[in-house]
Amino acid sequence: MSDATSTIIFEHPLNEKMRSWLRIESSLQQLGKHRHLNSQANSLAFFRTIAELIEILERGEVRSELLKELDRQQTKLKQWVSAPNADTAMIHRLTEQLKERSIALNQAPRLSQYIKEDRMISMVRQRLSIPGGCCSFDLPTLHLWLHLPQSVRDESIKTWLDSLHPLQQALESILELIRHSAIFTPKVSHNGFYQGNADEADLLRLKLDVVPSALVYPQISGYKTRFAIRFLPMDSEHGVVPAHLSFELACC
């Protein structure tokens, strides 16, 4: 990037549920971007992402954690109603939205059930672990499917993604509220290092200017209450980190 005034936001989860939620969000975003399957290359990217999503959803109690968080956010919104200058109309709208998404998520089947049991997804998923295992001779069904009219594939993909809609909407609401729960405040690292207290936050968000002449990135470590940030040069051999580096931080 050549624009010296541009910024990047880096995010770091401070607990396992947030780590899982960010990975699910990333997978859902990738599925949305790759949904127009018109070649083997982008179809394999789509199927690889959906296979990874199935693995994440099968590992833990994603639905129960999301439902708990939806309830927690509703409780927080109720507390904000009595705050000075509170936008009560917006708070009531958000509360109703959280209730609706909680009901939809609670009533949905197992989150990965539909996509896991789909024949096409299952066939491709079995071959993904084999290096080069998705050639046309390995998956003639996929090869045929990719030569059907685009409308046929679009309908299949819409059905798959619709099955994930309750999950996606609940997660969007939760992550939006968490991300907006804290404002960015100016900080300065000394000799490329900064540490602080997160006070039981779920997520660290770090805003950093992109300076082409001194490209650095944060390596963040932390869990629950404590965290440390070490800034490292992108060019590990010749790059340098400023002795005093300004950035912005939000503990959400």
C-alpha cells in the first residue's frame, strides 16, 4: 500500500469463544465472496472454506455460547436505557433485534447439519485432505456440476448459505456490539513493546498507520486480563521499528 495516511485494524481475541467467533466470521465472509462459482479454482476455495467452517462448528458449543452472549448483550442494553442522554429508540431497536436473532438461532437445526450432510459438499470435503485430490478424474461429479448452468449452482449455494443465516445474523449482531463497546485511545510503544490490562475484555482492536518507509506489524499475546504487544518489522533483515511508535487501542 502506498498511501501513508491509510490505517489497518488488527484484532486479537482474549478468550477461546472469541477466537472461535472470529474464525467463523472470517469463513462466512469468504463464502460470501466466493459464492459465484464459475471455475474449479474458486469452487475449490469455496468448498475448502465450507469444510473448515464445518470443523469449527463441530468442535465446541458454538450455539450455546452465542445464545448466552445474546442474553448478556440484552442485559447490557437494558442497563444503558437509564444512562444520561441514552438513545432509547436505538436501544429498544437493538434489543428487539437481539431477541429475534436469539429465537431464530435457538430454533435452527444443528448449525452445520445441512451443509455437512449435503452430498456434493461431503464428496469434495473427503478429497480436500489429499494433495491434488480434487482433479476432474477424482471428482467427476464436481466436474459435471461446474458445467451446468450458473443458475443451478447459484441455487445450490443459496440453499447452503441460507442454512447458515441464523448463525451469521446472530454473530454479526454480537460482534458489532462488542466492537463498538470501547473507543480507540492513543497509545505509544517504547522500543517496539507495549503491555496493559484488558479488564476481562473479549477482544483487542489495534489501529496502526501504514507507513511505507517503515512497515511494522503487531504481534499480540494475551489472555483474559493481561496482554502484551510487540511491534516487528515486516522486513526482518533490514526493517526497523521506531523507538516511540504511536497507535490506537480499544479493549472491547
